[in-house]
Amino acid sequence: MRRIRLDIAYDGTNFRGWARQPGLRTVQGTLEAALTRIASSPVQLVVAGRTDAGVHATGQVAHADIDDVQWERMTQRRRNAPEVDDPMEPVARRLMGVLGQYSDVAVNRVSTAPEGFDARFSATWRRYAYRIADQVVGYDPMERHRTTTVRAELDVAAMDEAARGLVGLWDFAAYCKPRPEATTIRTLLEFDWRRDDDGVLVANVRADAFCHSMVRALVGACVAVGEGKLTAEHLRIIRDGLERTNEFKVLAARGLTLTEVGYPADDQLAQRAEQTRNRRDADEVGG
């Protein structure tokens, strides 16, 4: 078996999330169907971070294991095609031919994965951005699929202070939708707010991993601070309370985009994957 890496972007508006679901249109299902078509046999993907319905991505990463027959079919050169360093390089173009010129999912690159690479378990962090248009900038219909609208003038300085105060290794149970036997302990590496050149508020959120709805909950809590309803200190009190609260709203998926996934150097990929698997196994049995 050979492992390949796919670098992916998508508009999540019309997808029911990443994960394959019977009878529903998902990013994984759409991509696997395209891969299966060019490989002439089933191909399955493992992803760095499973996104929810409506969430977008510009820097998603996945891998697939393909056998020798699939490799030959996927990398077969067309007549007069130029030589390339990586035989997987033209596969992205073939996939886009199957997906369509104006598809809402794009495979930007397909490459041979380094030894030990695992899209999910080798990752050291994931980065998301969240976009909000408040009363300062108003509503732009051209940005409606990737920006949430808040009908208030938000204090970005207060939001930034509140966000930075949540950074660190904590149990984020109060900011996660619970799942059975899943840990809510995460290391939040970066969390800050700014206004871009158009005045849109943009959150930068980076962590080793995220639990379900964590980013949208953190963003919603900061919006409550920006509206003057909560304080930065109160967000820390909520965090330390370890219980879900109705003191703020979890914001819509439309404003959220997975922008980047971080990996260690190639010679550390296998070790990182093993460490992550061992930790995940311990979490799942309550260790």
C-alpha cells in the first residue's frame, strides 16, 4: 500500500459536514467518489479535522492508502504529458476534472506522503478563522456564506483581551458539546481578534485539537464580551466551572473556516502519530 496526501479546500454551505453519511452530501463522500472513479476501485480518506455542517476549509488535509493497481491507474500518464517529479502531482487536476470546474470542493494538491505521515494523528495543531460583520461594517451579501452577522457594534479590544485570557492547557468542557468517553482537555495555543482591512472582525484560533463546537462556543462567548454582556474574567470563571451555560450563544457555522493544519518535520511524523494514538486510547478508557 502507498499513502498519499491531499490538500483540500471547500465551501461547506451545501455539505452536511466532512464525515460520510448515508443519503447525505458530505465532503468525504464527494471526494471519495471522485477518487474511486479515477482509481477504478474504492478509496477511503482519513482527515486531519472533521468539520461540521456549514463549516468551510482552505487548509484541510487528508490521506488515503492505495494499492499498486490503484497507483497505476491514478498515475497513468496521458500521451505527450510532461514528466513530473512526483507522479501524484497531475492527480489533483484529474480530480478537479471529475468534480467540475465550479465545484464547491477543490483538491489543490495530491502528493506522495512522507513515511510515517498520518493526516489525523501526526498533526500537532489546527488553526481556524472566524469572521463576523457587526454594525461597523454592515451586511455584505457577497460574503454571506463565510461571514456571520451580529447586529451590534462590537468592542474588538475587549474581545481580544477575553480571548487571550483563555489561552493555555485547560479542560474546555464548558465550551464543548459533550461526547461520550471523549476528553475535553485541550491546549489552546492562540486566540485573538482583529479587524481586517474591510473592518470585519476576524478571530484566529489555534489549538492542538478541538472538541465538538469548541471554536463556535469560544467565539460566541467573546461576542458577549464585545456586546458588554460579559467580562473577560467571567469567561475564565465559566471555563473553570466545567459546565455548559446559556449565558452566551454558540455562533453559526457559516463564519468558521479551517485554515491550516500543522505537522512536525518528516522524521518526527511517525513518533507524533504514535504519541497521539496512545493518548487518545488512554482518554477513551478514562486514563
